Amino acid sequence: FTAPTAQLRYGAARAHNRAMAEFCDGDARLIGVAMVPLDDPSQALEEINRALDLGLGAVWVSADAPGGRSPGHPLHEPIWATLAERRVPFILHVGSADLSIPDPWMNDGHPDHRSARGGAEVIGSKDLTVIHHSAHRFISVLVLDGVLERHPMLRGGVIELGAGWVPDMIRRLDHAAAIWAKSEPHLQEMTRTPSEQIRAQLRFTPYPFEDVAQMVSESFPELYLFSSDYPHAEGGRDPIGRFERTTAALSDSERSLFFHQNFNDLHPNSL
């Protein structure tokens, strides 16, 4: 996403996507994820269609403002329309933006305080506390700019960024849309509240150490789905067991959503 020239960014994306399609070819268990920078909307749309024609089943995008624009800018409308029409989700993931804790904040004067940065992991403890900030901002802007409203078939997954922050984000978006509707008239045109849009169209993966039942009680069971980043530190040693424990208070139908149905809704083409 951060290569210095557009030629390099899109050339690397094409190479990655061809390799991903080849790797996943012939194994129905795998859904290949394309990687596409959105900085140049015309090149992005061309690469998205090329990647989907190769059989890839999702598109990973940057959580930064593409090309210095909001993701809800009119120049990006063909991108969201294409993903909605082809029933392929966009994905936000670790690496969708720079680490949320810049290096100066890591300078605590204690060189003996070891960090996982630079080793087998790419994040440390400080990063984990704010790792969702870029995705939070991206989703909030996408909703308030009306992208989900205009494209009700569009789906998106926020992966490996935790989900404990999601209930509060939804509340804030509902408040923002209601409070600023008079001064921002486009918000009055929404036929669904932000929470209704997100419930229908976005999915989030909790970390194994987060309490899924608590999140569901504060929001909606359709939002969350199982994942594992084993054997990374945040993935835990027993993600299935931990998720079984933190979903024990849910109903059978809610547990089915978490472990099965919400994934199918995110990836309808996989059925």
C-alpha cells in the first residue's frame, strides 16, 4: 500500500494477486484475498475486476484515506458498486495502515523493555491497545459518507483487529448521524441508522481473549465471527476452546451465527 510510485504499487498488487490465485487454485477450502490499493480509482477498479476474474474472493484495502480522499468520495463509487454487484467483500486487516503507535511513543527510556517488534511478531503490547483506530476511522467515514446506505449489498470484514471497540463505535455513529442531521443534510437522507447498516453489512473478528457474549449483549449477534491467528501471541494457544467458553452464555442460534452463518453472509460466493 505504501510503495513510492503508482507503477510499483499496482505492479506489486498484480503480482501478489496472480500468486494468490495460483496458490488457492484447486483447493475449495481456500478463499484467496486480493490486495488492491485504492489511490488511483481507475487502476484500482481494473485490478479488482482482474483479481475477481482470477477467482479471488475478497479484496483487502488500505484503511488510510486513499489518494488523499475519503473512501466515500464519488471517485470511489464504481469500486464499491462493483464489489456489491459481484458479492465480494472488502477486507480491513492488520497492515491496512501504519502501526497506530509511532516510534516516538515506543521511546520510554527503558531499552530493557523488550518489544515483539522486529521479531516473529509485527506488533507489541502498546500497538495492540490502539490497533483498531485506523479501521474505526475508515468504517465511520464510510458509513457517514453514505457508502453502505447507497450499496446495501456491499459487505466488509474487519479482521484481526479485535472487536471490543465495535459496540461503542456503533453507538457513536448513531449519535453522530442524529445530532448532525440538521447541519449535514445528507445524513437526513439515510433510510437506515448507522447501526442498522453495520448490522446488515459488516462483520468483525474478536480476539480469543475478548468476551463475545458481552459484545453481543451490547450490540448484535450478526456482527461477530470466529477467527484464529494461532500461533501469534494475540491468537492464543487454544482459540477454539476460549471462544467456546466466551460464547457459552449465547443461545444456540447466536452461537451458530458466530461459528458459521456470519462467515457465509460475509462470503456468499463461497456457498
